[in-house]
Amino acid sequence: MNNLNSILIEGNLVRDPLFRSTPKGTPVCTFSLASNRYFKQNSGLEEEVSFFDVETWAKLAENCYSLGHKGRGVRVVGRLKQERWNGPDGKAHSKVTIVAEHVEFRPDFKKEEDLHQPIVQAEQAVQKAPRIEDYEAVPF
């Protein structure tokens, strides 16, 4: 029987995702996630930020690479994987990574200046459009 190994975490991408392929051609996408936690302390509201490394595989990796970018909000459901190795100095090292099984991206809202772009384009089109004064009057 497998022990329970499950995690659900929300946060924002710290940097743009990295994409690579294994020697057999399987896509792998890795990204870092920052998750903020707020709590009351004697001096007021405090913030604690934790950083997590996430890896995705196959089609999920392709989707994360194409949709993800620095600052975008994300929810990750997956499992924890621990890697262990000995460094050149003989010291033991370890790293815990989240292997994602499901990733949801928060809506990607446009910047304020991007919201006005369709209005600017419409105004430019109106200015370029021929005016009624440009036409000669034709009697009926």
C-alpha cells in the first residue's frame, strides 16, 4: 500500500518556466512558485513567503510552458519528490520538488495600457476613414 503523498499549493510564478526534453523526447517543464502566508503578530500583520520548485511532464509540461510567465498566479496539485545526492566534498544533500499532476492558471489580466488599445485603434480607424465632406454631392 502506498502512503499518502499529496500537496495542493497556490502562488505566483517567480520567473518564466524552463522547458527541456529528456533523451527519449519526453517534455519536461520546471518553474518556481512563491506562496505568501499572512499572520497576526504582536506588531501587526506579518508576511511569510515560501518558494517551491515544480516540475511537470508530457502534455502538461507543454501547456505550462506556453501559458506560464513570471508573476502569473497558479494552483498546483501533485506529490512531493525528494532527491538525495553526495556533493564533491562528500556532504549529503537533498532537495524536495513538487511533481505536478494538475495545474490551473489564474486569469491573465491585461495591463491598464493594454485595456485602452482597442479604443486607440478604433479612434485611429475613424480618423483614417473618409469623411462625408470628401465626397461630391450627386443629385438624385
